[in-house]
Amino acid sequence: DQQVKQNSPSLSVQEGRISILNCDYTNSMFDYFLWYKKYPAEGPTFLISISSIKDKNEDGRFTVFLNKSAKHLSLHIVPSQPGDSAVYFCAASGLGTYKYIFGTGTRLKVLA
Amino acid sequence: DAGVIQSPRHEVTEMGQEVTLRCKPISGHDYLFWYRQTMMRGLELLIYFNNNVPIDDSGMPEDRFSAKMPNASFSTLKIQPSEPRDSAVYFCASSQDRGLGGNTIYFGEGSWLTVV
């Protein structure tokens, strides 16, 4: 029972273009969402987060959008750079819990 | 500041052997998590601790897996006996409760386990 789903296992984008990574969740109790980036042979590193009281959070080239009614969030990277090539995980937790549930990840490849 | 430290980085063991993975969380963090990464299931939460006390172990796959946190700076994940299907990358992570609702968790570099 996958509560957090990343339905695209991989994505290729040209350098300079926008990368859009998607994530869907099923548990309406989730109210805090995070994105992590993972390079090979390294641990995941935190990228950006969003609380359910917001619908958008921006940090430099990275913006996360949350659509609560659709139970959907997306990560936009603009402009995409070759160094962004990695696996991206979305994660969700409910208020007052620290049980972070991760998706299966999307492998992004930014082509130079 | 040192991040989450895990050992060993790589372990190859024979089926039936005991495996112990170790973790040192970030100093001052009061939550510790053990995750397992596989191709099919992505990052699965196995267990997490708060102030050294196990809070949720519902993700531990079976009785062969056990985890302890004897003090605030050390945790172990043990598999006994190990099986080939346990081959995966095991991540330890830690977090600090800032009471703000929502916390970032910080991962170690992982322990790559291969059971042959």
C-alpha cells in the first residue's frame, strides 16, 4: 500500500529547460511534505519542504507546489542544470508524527 | 558539524550470518530513523526512535530484524539470520524536534549490504 507515489521512474530534460517532478499521496492526514535529492552512493539530502497551509514554496531555482484537493505536489526546477541529475524523492508526514513516508523516487537526467 | 555517521559503508556476508549496522546521529537530535532502500519499494521506514525510545517499528519486516538505541549518540540495526532478500542500502537519519510542526531529517551515507 503505497501512500506516497511517484509514478514516473525517470525523466530527461534539456539543460536550461524546466524539470517538473510529480508526487501523489493518498493519506489526507499528511500535512508536511519534503523533497530530497540523492546522488549515487550518497545519502538523500534535503531540498525543499512545504506545509499544508501553503500552496507554494520557493527556494532559488526550486519551487514546490501543493494541491491539497488533488493530493498532489510537484517540484519545479528552473533552469535545469546537469548537476541536478539525481534521484528525487518526495516524502510526507502527518502533524505531530515523525513518520516520514517516502515515494519510490524519480531519476532526473539533465542533458547538456 | 558532523553529519549522521554510519558503519560499515559496505558489508558482504553469507546467508545465515548476523549483520550489525551502526549509526551515530547528529548531536542534539532527538529523533533517529532507520530506512531501507530497494529498487522496488524505494525508501521504506523500518523504525524510528524518540529520545532513545522506539516509537514505531511497524516497518520492521520480520523478527529477524531488531534495532536498539542504548544512548542518544548510538543506534544499531541487527539482522539475524541474514537472507539474500535483505540485500539493500540501509540508511540512518536523524532529526531535531523544533516544535514547529514539520522537521527536516538528515541522512547518513548508507550501509550497502549484500547477502550471498
